Amino acid sequence: MHPAPIQPQSLCFLNGEFLPLGEARVPVMDRGFLFGDGVYELLPVYGRRFFRFEDHMARLERNLGKLRIVNPFSREQWLAHARRLAAAQEAEDQSVYLQVTRGVAPRDHAMPDGLTPTVFMMSSPLRAPTAEQRHQGVACVTARDFRWERCDLKTTSLLGNVLARQISADHGASETILLREAASGISYLTEGSASNVWIVHEGALLGPPRSEHVLEGVRYELLRELCEEVGIAYNLRPIPEADLRAADEVLLSSAAREVLAVTRLDGELVGHGALRGKPGPVYGRLYEAYQRAKALQSV
């Protein structure tokens, strides 16, 4: 999928002001620019209604707290600003991006106290998977997880993820699935460059446990709820590389992808028997349940 072109006149929000995106300016001494010292969230919007808004806000609050950045708004204020942006966007389905940096200060690695955070928000049409990708699944490649030790923080310091994603882009694949080697010498699944990764084994959905090596996506809890709804076993446990490659199904989840089947991994077809290389039944049930949740859990 190619990114949508930037529309300079699209409405954005910057430090309390709504203005055209092309007119937004941030000081070069902002720590977000100098150090990537900030956090972000991406709020999915369906029919101009926000999906799992409270969950996204809870994660934003956790990440701001871990970085010792003051939360500039209440949840009600965040929602009001996001709704105004969504109302100004032509598309019914959108992704509202929000970013909070520590603010402007003289360049020094230590975190200064008393700064006013920089807040930026914008909305774009939601880049969802195509109907063909839903029907056929997508190809992924694997790579060593070379990122830092705090991947649980949703920060704007995303160079490691950018480099990981470029690996799959260079191979014409949709995502890079990352494997981190443990002290035992065994490599374990962590996540994708921009998604969580799941496997299906004997009808159960399995995901890596929560740790500093995995960003706990909002869909972690959502998929647990959906599995309970449709009667699919759900478990978080370490997933060795061998289990990933032998899985009955492999799935991606993220705000934009929702839940998406991986049908080819490093050039090899995923799965077994008649369903090898095709989206599987667990994916199908979770995707349908996801669509029902979108209608019921939006604000």
C-alpha cells in the first residue's frame, strides 16, 4: 500500500490551535525533533466514530507517565480535539494521529523539568488492507529483532522500526516479523515492525507474552475479548521461531490492519493441507467478530 499524498490544507491541531497542516511549525529545539523524546497514538475512526478510544488513551497515559511527560489534556479534551479533526476530514474511516513531545529546551540529554509539552494531532484517511489482501492474505519476511530494550514504550523514536519495515519493503512484502535471540540461543517471536503478530496452533490463538520487547497493542485485549466471544482458546506464551514456522495460521493485528492473515513467510506458504497458503478459519472468525465489535464499541 502506498501512503496517501500529504494535503497541506488538511486541518491539524498544534499546541491549542487548529490550522492548515501546511502552516504548522515546530521549533527546531523541540526535544521531539532533537531526540525523538515523545510518545504517540493512532486512533482508528469508523464512520467518524472512535474505536476503543478509552484503551488508546489508557496506553497514552501509561507511556507519558513512563517518560515523565505531563499529560496536557483530560480524556474529554483529547476526544473533543480528535472529534473536531475527524469532522473536518472528508473520509468516513480515518486514523487520527496524536503526538506529545517533552517540549522545547536547550539541547541536553537529561530530561529538564517544567517544560510545556508540544502537542500535535492530524487526521488521515484510514489505509486499510485491500479486499484482495483480505481474501488472499499477505506475505511477510522475518528478521533479527535489532531494536532497543524498551519496545514496550510507544515513543516517536522509531528508527529501529523504520529499518525493520524497510526490510520487508525491499522484498515486496507487507511486514517484517521480528525474532529476538534469547540466552539459550533460541530465537523467539516478538512482534512486527508496525504490528503485533499471532500464531494459531491446534485452533488456539497464541501471542508473545507482555514484556519490554513487545509493544502491547490495544488489540491484545481486544483479541482476547473476541476469542472469548467466538470460543477460541487464547494464550500468551513464548513462541520459538520453530513454532512460528510450523503454525497453522499466522496473523497480524494493528489499528489499520485490524486482523490480517499472513499466508507466505520468507517465501514459504503458511499452514498445512488444503488451507496451506490461504487465510484460515481462526482468522475468518476473528475478522467477522472484529467487524461486529467496530459497530458496538465506538464513541
